[in-house]
Amino acid sequence: MQRTSWLAPSLSLVLLSACSSESPSSVPDAGPAAIARVIVSSEIRPGSNAQAACQISPREWLTIGNFGGPGTGPRPVDHGSAEGGGAVSVACSVVAEGSDFRVSGSAALTGARGGTVTVSGRFTATPVPQPNVAMTFVNADLGRFEQRDCEATYDVAPKAGVAPGRIWMGVRCPRAVSTDNGVKTCETEAQIRFENCAQQ
């Protein structure tokens, strides 16, 4: 009798422990993370700089996807997709910090039409010009141009703006500088739409 009296509670504890332990297969699967994607349209030109200072005639810098137009919707491109004979790479984060957003993004395309555009800065959701945006433009033919105090705006489209995980903006860099093959100073401009970005 004494043996039975302590075995029964012990067995109950074992059964209770087994029932309360959740196997890995019973944990809900959050599913695959959304793939970062982008639309970029960018160009370079002398702008307010002298042609002798820029040494580059106006031309397209990097285009990935399409913003669409009347009767045509936008066409974003996912990270890892093919585009124009090359491969697209997208990495971005748009993280809320108080009332601001810390943004970091890079879009790259390999191949003959390839290049890279990167952006970083702090943005507000208020529809006013966003100062001190750092931009880098890289192209195999034209080199690397940088400016750390570019200005971004949300006036490129009615739905442009910033929110956790996404940003859509226009950005202009009037004095982007390259020192790859002698000093060049040009104006660069881009419209960029990052989506499905990391939020932390």
C-alpha cells in the first residue's frame, strides 16, 4: 500500500509533464519571410555643375523594375530575380525609432546594364524635404559617386512615403563626387521604392 501511494502521484506528474511539453512540430510556423524587392530609376548629369567638372553627359545610371504609368501598374523586382540579362540583389531595412525611421538600402544589378545604388539616413513620415541622406552610385563604366547630404522628397507619387519595412522616395544629389579617375562632380537623381525590408 505504501508503494502504491507514492507511485500514483509520481505517475501523474510524469503524465502532466508529457502533456505540457510542446513538440517542435506543434509550434506554429510563421512561414517564409517576405522577399525584399525594389524599383529604381536613376540618372547622372552635370546639373548645376560645369560640364568640365562632371565630364559625363546626361545618361541613365541604373534602372530596376518599372514605376508604371497611365493604365500600367508598377513592377517591383524581388531580390534574386533576373532583370535585363543580369541578377538583382536587394538588401534593405526601414526601422522605426521614435517618430523617425532609420533607413538603409542597397539595390544592385549585374551585367552590361548593371550598377549599384545605396541609401542611408533618418527619415520622418512628414511630407517635407528629408535632409542629410547619404547616397552612393556605382557603375563599372562611370565609377563611384558619393554625397552624404542629398535631399529626399515624397512628392514623386501620391503613395510615396516611409513606414516600417518600406520607403518610396525621390532623392537628388547636386554635388555627387567621384575620385576614381580624377575628380568629377555631377548631379545624380533617383526614384527608389524599397519594400519588404527588415523592420529591426
